[in-house]
Amino acid sequence: MSWGIELWDQFDNLEKHTQWGIDILEKYIKFVKERTEIELSYAKQLRNLSKKYQPKKNSKEEEEYRYTACQAFLATLNEMNDYAGQHELISENMTSQIIVELVRYVQELKQERKSHFHDGRKAQQHIEMCWKQLESSKRRFERDCKEADRAQQYFEKMDADINVTKADVEKARQQAQTRHQMAEDSKTDYSSILQKFNHEQHEYYHTHVPNIFQKIQEMEERRIVRMGESVKTYAELDRQVIPIIGKCLDEIVKAAESIDPKNDSQLVVEAYKSGFEPPGDIEFEDYTQPMKRTVSDNSLSNSRGEGKSELKFGGKSKGKLWPFIKKNKSPKQQKEPLSHRFNEFMTSKPKIHCFRSLKRGGATPEDFSNLPPEQRRKKLQQKVDELNKEIQKEMDQRDAITKMKDVYLKNPQMGDPTSLDHKLAEVSQNIDKLRLETQKFEAWLAEVEGRLPARSDQARRQSGMYEAQNAPSVNNCAQDRESPDGSYTEEQSQESEVKVLATDFDDEFDDEEPLPAIGTCKALYTFEGQNEGTISVVEGETLYVIEEDKGDGWTRIRRNEDEEGYVPTSYVEVYLDKNAKGAKTYI
């Protein structure tokens, strides 16, 4: 099968077909290019998705990834990042091995096709020129023959006419001979050109056209083969990343299989274990004696008189010991059973002694005394480890400076050894400070772990359920408790053991005298008091000030006998009564 033989007369159709073949190749290149763009876009979206769900550094979310389930999720995110990288690799390889190569090949193909069809048109023009020459010689031969016949007839006519002179007859005879000679010459020329044309035509249809069409056929077949190879490469490039993608998926499965629910449960214990002992049994309380209630030693409550003797916080400031408890002035409300009070107390969050330091912008105590024992131990241990690392870092720096100083001593030209004395002394001073700090935290840690005696008697509930924070923490909180006149009424030497009253809470606070108002205030903005110990106010509302801002940004106000709490000082405009006890005088 040869295009030169079978399609010798289909020059124009072959030209259209080869152009269509190039168009198909360019369409395939465009298809692959759009595929690479999709791969890049998909990879980018996968990376963004993985980044979106990555835990933020130095956040609580990062701490949650200690659990094996979260670690499996994190491993999945990382593997999806690698998964995205494989799609980027597909795009890169298709661009370099298909698009770039085919674009170059299409340019070469266009040049080759142009060259072949140029040769074909040149051969066509040559045969057409030969045909024109043949037609011209043929017409000339025909014309000369006609002229020779007319000349012969004219001679015969002149020769038969008796009236014509002999000279005219001779002239006609010569004219006829000349025309016959011209006809013979035209015949010879026509015959020569005809033979030449037949030869050229034979060469054209049996040599030139077949050769040109054969080259075009070979070019077209190479294009088809090249496109088939590119399609195969298209599939192979996709197949090459399948093992890596499979490994990514295998790692995800491996991460899922590494999930250990028991380990996660243990981490929950370590994260939230308080270290408190569970409460003891509550003994029966005999209510048959109306005037005297006997309270068991393990009960959560004491008699009111005993409780008051235990809670010897000066003046009327004892109301601030439990600022989270709202007063209930309803006289007809029945007392809840002790078991209900106890359950409510157990399910609620432990009360933090120092309300002002928590709710009014105060910092966390340095010894973490606001935390339960187990959590406090973990924090202290973490702090000790951090300090030890800093000490080691400073010691390494001191060793390096010492070595440098020795080098300077041996080689004075390299530097002045005395120039390092200041730096060496500074590093040594830092080490001493860090060691003292470490000793302080180690002492607190030992105290928590029971290796050293406590610095002060720890407050306990009678049932043994709750161990209060150590004495310095209580004293620090006590310093934040002011009496209505603004003075500190609690001394550090005061008895630190506090027995919490689980019963008759409402009666204790109902009986106390409310703090007097020291002025009024007007709400500049609306404030939603959602936190415990705060109070909601509406813009333009007027309320009573019962405790001014002590520098921490909060002012204690009262709406009526039942509603009082803290609001941000910047949200209200305060008008203090200069004559009120404890009020500051503003000029």
C-alpha cells in the first residue's frame, strides 16, 4: 500500500488530511496541558487542606495531639501532603516529557510537511509548464499546416490561370514551398515537445509524485506512532506514582492501626488527675434533737458557731471568700438535703481561693498553687526540666568562653583574654540565678510529692475529699480580700486551716451585713457578665459602687440586695462619695 500509487490524484485531500493530523496532535497537547493544570490545582488544594487542619504551634490544640487518635489524624495530614507532592510530580513529568517534546515535534512536523508539499507543487508546476509548451507547439503546427494548404491552393490557382504572368506563378510556387517547410518544421518541433512531455508526465506520475506522497505517508505514520508513544507515556507517568501513593495510603493505614485507646485513656488520667482523695462516708445525723444537731466528724459541715470561729477573716470581708455563691433571699425555700449539696459540690469545679487574681486580671501563682496536686506536680516538674535545660545551655556557653580565654592566653595576638571576663562573670551569675530558681521549684515539687515537709499546714476538708492549697497561696489570696473601708483585714499569722461549710451556706451569707455603697456609677457600654462573679449591665444604667478599682481593671458594683458583681472599670463612669469610708479623693 502506497499513497503515491493509490492516491496519485489526491494531492489536495492529502494536504487537508495531514493538516488535520497536526491539529489532532495539537489538541492532544492542549489536553495534557489542562491535565497538568488540574494536577497542580488539586495538589495545591490538598496542601491547603492539610495545612488548614494542622495544629497551631504553642496552642492547646497542639497539646491534644499527644493522643494516638490525634496522632493518626496528624499522620494522615502529613501523608496527604506527600500525596499532593506526587500529583505535582505527575504535572511536572507530563510537562517535560510530553508537552515540551510534542511542541518541539509539531514544529518539526510542520516544517517537514511544508517541504514535501512544496516539492509536490513544484512538480505540478513543472508538468503544467510542459503541457503548456506542448499545447503551444501543437497549435503552431496546426496553424502552419493550414497556411501551407492555403499557399498550395493559391499556387495551383495561379498556375492554371493563363492571364497570370510567369513571375507571379513562380512567386506563388515559392510561397507554397516556404509554407510547406514551416509546416514540416512545426511538425518536427511538436513531435519533439510531445515526446518530452510524455517523458515528463511519466516521470511525474510514476516517480516524482509517488516519492513525494511516500514521504508524506511516512511523515504521517511517524506522527501517529509519536502520538501513540505519548499516550503510553501519559499512562506510565501516572502509573509511576502509584507505588508512592500506595505507600502514603499504607502509612495512613499504619497510623490508624497504631491508635491505642488504652494509652489515650492513660493520657486523660495524666492530664486531669487532681490527686485528691475521694470523700469518706457521711455518717448519720440525728435530727431527733431539735435544739442540738450532732455533726459527724466526717461531715462536710460544722456547726455555724464552729464555722465562724474557723473563718476568722477580719471584719465583714468574709463575704468575699465565696464570691461565686449567689444569695437567695427567699425565706420559704426549703433546705436541700446534705447529700444534694454534697453532690452539687462534687460535680462543680473546685473554687479558687484568690478570686481577684483569677477574675480581675491577676497572674497565675508562681508555684502553681491554684492547680490540683497532681496537675501542680506536673507543672512543677516541667518547670524544673526547663530550668535544667537552661542551666545546661549556660554551662555550655561558659565552657566555650573558658576555652576561648585559654586560647587567648596562649596566643595573645588572637585577642585580649580580659575582654571575656565580663561575659564569663555574667554567664556564671545567670547560672547561679537559674540554680536558685531550680532549687525553689524543686522544693515546691518535693513538697507536693511528700519528700519534704510542707511549708505550712495544708487546709483540708473534714471528709478528706479536698486538699486546699498551701499556706502562702491562701495568704496571698487573703491579701486581696479587703474590708468595705478598703483596708486589708486578714493577717498572715491567721489560722490557715479552712473548713468549708457544706450546709447552711445560704443562711451564712443571708445573715451577713452587705457592704456599704461608696458611690454610684453609670454604665457607658453594655456588658454581658457571662463569667462567674461578674454582673451584666446595660448602657446608661445607674448602679451602686461597693468597691472601687484596685488597679486590676475591675470595679465591684451592686444593682440591688440580690445582685452584685464585677464589671470592667472602662465600661462605667464612677462617681465616688467623698464622705464614704475608704473612698479615694480625686482632684
